[in-house]
Amino acid sequence: MPTVQAWTGRETRALRQALRMSIRDFAQDLGVSERTVSKWEAGRDAVRPRPEMQAALDTALSRAEGQAAARFVAATSEADPQDGRIGAGYQVQSHKFIPAFTGASAAAELAAQSAFRPRPHEWLEVSVTGVPHPEGTCTAHVFACGVVVLHIVQELHLPTLASLAAWRYASYDKDMPWAADQVARLMSPNLTANHAVPEYVLSMYILQEPAWVGVELENALRLMSLPSVLVNRRAHPSPEPVDDHVERGLLAQGFDQPSVQSFGVHGVSVGYASWAGVAYHALSPEQALMVDDLVACEVDVQMLWAYCRHIQRQIEDGQDPAMPPEFGWRFLRAAHSRMTTARARETAQHCMMREAMLSTSGLPERLTQAQSALRETATLSGTVDT
């Protein structure tokens, strides 16, 4: 059984990852707040939990068996600085969101399965279940309106930003068919869904151990949110990373891309969003947004985007779009209001995050268009108040 002489933030994070636990679950297991765990992990070697927490971490480690214990040992072992793992480059947590429209009736039958459990949500019924992933962890979110969102989390240790961009392209080629297989697996034989095929992947990167400071850190996060500038997409047989001197130039000088929107707070966080993804780094974990906050917002954005895409597809196929009455134009009107209006207890950071994610995704316009299309159909059929 592995032992730790003195726990620091680095060992704490290694244990959580080895146990395949989220920050929320790990914090609950230890009896501390999520922000406390985030603070430990962000502080790395400079942070040592209190003595009673050292004992609690010892207990958590003692319960780790088999592969979990092996993963902890591997993560905390000395590594060659040139091997691309711990101690080299930078560390980032990749979050991928892959939505698929299934239809409300199929979603209801999925949520009724024993593997699913309800997930708290302010305005819509949501159920979740774990899905095995070969290179990370995955959670399937099933929304009552008829959308499944697969959320994949992967831990990466990389030497350059260009290597992240190339990995992104290569992994997407595997993610799409994998996600289609998982959605099909979740759907039992008696369930049918006309459009239960994922169409795209959106990424969010949480930078945990940066290799840059100052202006370069800002530029690195901008590049993470729009990584396509760091790959040669014309290379064969697959896109390749740009040369190192190109990346160094972009890090030092930045790049002009108006579509990238900042939502960081000076001295607290660095955050950028684009149509291609989101990148975030907490400079002050106690004050910054929590990862769960970013994930919850992005899951909702991708769910509604896929819902509106299904309505758009019906129109493009020459049909009058139709949805169940409880998820018709009034549902979309309410969703638009909830997503675009600040809540009473919402912080300025949450508002900036939500606005950046929404504006770069184009979701508000899609919600308005889908709402108008459904209302027009309801009017023609005589089922809407005029």
C-alpha cells in the first residue's frame, strides 16, 4: 500500500484523479468544501492541508485498491523532465461536450432506467449516468426535452500548445463514432430516435499547471480557445502541429481574432471563449469560478444548441417543425430568458462567463429563430393564443 509522508496539493490532486473522482465527490468524501480541494490542488507543492486533513487523506489513500493505487503511485513517482508527463510542459484538463437529439419520449424512457439518477437543475428535468471511456471519464446527461449530452473529461500533460491542437483534431476523429456507439448503446431495443447521432464536439480546457506567466499566459489561453491556428490542417494524412517558432511568436505577440471573447477577472482568473471552445485558468482558486460552474453552463448551452438544430433540420427538410407541447415555443422563450438574463444571486463572474459562452456559440439567435418557427407552426394549426 503506498504511503505519503506529507500531503501537498500535488499529492491530493493525484489521489483524486487516481480514484476517478470529481472535485465535488472528493470534497464530500473528505468532508471539506469544493473550494478547499481546488485551493489545495492549485497550490501544488506550496500547500499543505491541516493535520486533521492529512489524516483524512491517509484514510482515503488506504481505501484505494488495485488500479487506483497503481495510478496514484505512477502519478507521484519521479518523472524524466523530457518525457512529456508530470514535471514537463503544462497540465490541462480537457472537457468535451457531445450532444445528440433523441426526442422527449426516448429521453423519458432513458431517464427511467435504473442506471440513471436525477441531477439537480433549476428549470428542467435531467438524469445522469456514467459511461465507460477508454481514455478518461464520461457522464451522459439526459434532458427531458430530448437531448443527450456526453461530457468527457481527460487529463493531459503536454509540451506545447500545438500538441494540444493536434491531439484535439486526432481525438475528435475517434470521439464522434465512439459517441454515436454510446448513444446507441444507451438506447434500449424498444427505444427509437430519428436523430440520435452526434454532429459535433465542443471542447473546454481548464489549465491547471501553466508553463507561462503574464502576457504569455493570456495569449496561451486565447490560443487554447481557438487551437486551429496551431495546426497545419492541409498536412496528410492528418493535421500536424505548427513549427515551434510559430507558437513562440504567437505567445509573445498574440494574435488578432475578434471572435474570441474574454471573461476573466484581473488577478482572479484568465478565461476566453470562441466558437471552437473555452479555456480557463484560476489565478486565485478561492475567488475564481469553480470548474463545475463552467461545466454546468456549457452542458446547458450544448443541450439547447442541439435542440434548436433539430428544429432547424426539420425546416431544411421542408417540414413544419413540431415538438411536444411542453417543449414548444413557450419552452424556448423561457429558456432564452433564463440563459440571457442575470439571476438575483449570480455574481459578475458568472454573468461574464455565461455571456461569453452564449455569444460565441450563437445560441441566443438560434433560440429566437426556433421559437418563431414553432410559434408559426402552432398558429397555423390553431393551437396558439394570438
